[in-house]
Amino acid sequence: MTSTPVRRGLGAVALLAAVTSTLSACDGSGFSSSSETPRPSAASSSAAAQPVDITTNPAQGATGVGVDTVVKVGARGGDLTSVVVRSKAGPVPGTLADDGSSWTASGRLEPGTRYRIHAVATDQAGERQESDTLFTTQNLTLDQQTYPSVAPLDGETVGVGMPVVVSFDLPVADKAAFEKHMVVTSTPAQAGGWRWVSDREAHWRPRSYWKAGTKVKVAVDVNSVPAGNGIYGQEDRDIDFAVGAAHIYRVNAKTHRMKVYNDGRLVRTLPITTGKPGFITRSGTKVIMEKFASRRMNSETVGIPQGSSEAYDLDDVKWAMRLTSSGEFIHAAPWSVGSQGRENVSHGCTGMSTADAKWLYDRSRRGDVVEYVGTDRPMTADNGWGDWNLPFSSYQQSDA
């Protein structure tokens, strides 16, 4: 904390003018005080009043200032009337106390950046005084900053089962600090909560499926927030997305059928095949994670080695939609049409005719729900976006 009393009178005015000229030319903050506020004239000076003691944190000339530092300005013997903190990157927002005794930043700082605090106060005689403070923040490498990626994408329309997924490229140790700065709001409002899947990934889901037509805003305000272990948030992310119609697909592995619902109305029933013994398809709630008009599928990616009697390598599987990280898809399976609707012959995927797969693919979005029953192999919450396989009470216990 630095204490900067500001002297008044003709000498002070001349000194301030000189300092202003120097700072405007080379302080590196991108701020020109002469364009922000007029200087007092000699006639406005009063020898009777005591100068205002303007204090700042960080102090004048401070270097290596932490990016999570909250900039503060105080005044004794007078009242602050305005405070501007800025760099070439732009201003730092803040709030002036009602009694004029202090100003506190509400925004955080950028790394390796020169800042200027320009404060204006009035003394007890009502005369104007000004103060300028320069400081520089710490440098951070990319290895000291974690970047947040967000799904859905900005402007995307998704299914009613879509979780908000925030992924970080470096681990977050202080999850509670980050979670305070990650906010999901929706219209209409729907209760929900966060769950940390790992040190690098957090999910948010509503208590029950999104209401069709919901508008959602995601604010990941983690820029310069300490993540722990010397790592800080690298950037803020703001994402808006929409929820489309309620597409819910219900698969019964025993009857070998998929029932396709749109906003609660049964649209179509499709014959399908699921996983055979040894490759049983998981029962539970899944959501569509990715879509591929054509995709290569190789058994080595799911643990079946080359040379095995169960090995396969298909380079043009049509209308594939991923449901799990472990490799379950819905896709066209023209090789098993004779078994579809009759028996389970796949390696865990849900196969259907090419025509049916194309029809389903064209109407589906990321986040559409696929509910499976009929097997004794359960879906887990951490296999992709399996968030709906936890009751909401358990889900909330996983937040920070």
C-alpha cells in the first residue's frame, strides 16, 4: 500500500503538468490523464486546506504484481470523486464507495501488463486534487495459465440432455475458486449444479432434462483466477446456446427396438441390434456427443487386437453418432440387417439399416437423449456425458 499526498499551489500544478506530459508519452498504460480530467488552475489552489492523502494498492512503481490482486484506492482528509485504472488492454472496472473514502476494483489484471491508477479527490475545502500511480503485473507463461474450452458452442442448438462441459488444458487444483466464477443461467430458469469429472473437466446439468426451447447463458469468468499450484485462468468465456425439441430415443436390447419420441410423441419404431455376449451394450441414459456422416471404426480402439477373431476395420461406416467415450455409437450396419429386430450381434454399438440410420442422423443433435434398457451392464456417469446416470442429489455432492 503506498501513500501519495498531493501538494497544492502553483508549484504543484507545474509539477503535475510535467508528470502528466511524461506519463502520457511513455507510461505504457495507453491512458492519457489530460484527456480524462482537466487539471486545476492556479486560481483554484488554497493554502489553507490540507492536502488529501490518496493511498493505492499496488504501490507506486510496484512490479511483479499478482494478476489476482484486487486494486484498491483510498483517501484520507478528503473524498475520492473518480478513479480510473487502465492499461493498453482497457480499463479495470470498479466501484467507488458511497462516502468517497475508497474505490475497489471488480475486475482482475492481465499478466505482463503496465497499469496506471488515476485518482481524483476533493479536499475539505472542496478543491480538486489528482494522483497517478504506475505498476506492472507479473509475467505468466502458457504453462502457468489454463484455458477453458466450452461445449456447447456459442450459438449452437442442442438436445434436452446436453450438459455444459468446461474443459481445461491444465489441471485446476482450487476447484472451489473456479466454480465461484462459472455461472449457468437459463430462460426459463431451471435448477442445476456442477460436477467435477476430473481436475481438467467440470459438467453442469439441470435437475431434469432441459425444457424444450430454453435459452442458456454460460459465463466462465476465470481470467486471472488462481487455479492452484501457480496456475491461473487464462481467459474468460461467454457462451449462449439454445435447446431444441425434446428428442428422446428409447432402446430395448431385449426387444431389439428403438422408439423415437419428439416432444413426447412417438414418431417411429426402428428395428436395431445391440451388443452380443462379451460385448454387451450398457443400459442407462446416454446423450449424443458427436456426429459423423462417415467414420472409420477399428476394433483396436476398443481393446480388440488385430488378429483376433473379433477384430474389424471398417473405413466407411455411415451416419455414426457417438454415445460414450468407450466407443458405443449408433450407426448404419447394412451387414447385420438380417439380425436387426431379432437378435444382438454387434460389438456394443447400436446398428440399424442405412436408410433408418440416415433418417435418425438427419433429425438428431448433440445432446439428444438415448435411454437404454434390457441389459445387465450399467452405464456409468464418467463414460462420456453420462451425467444423467447419477441422481441429482448425488450429482451435487460432486461439486467443489
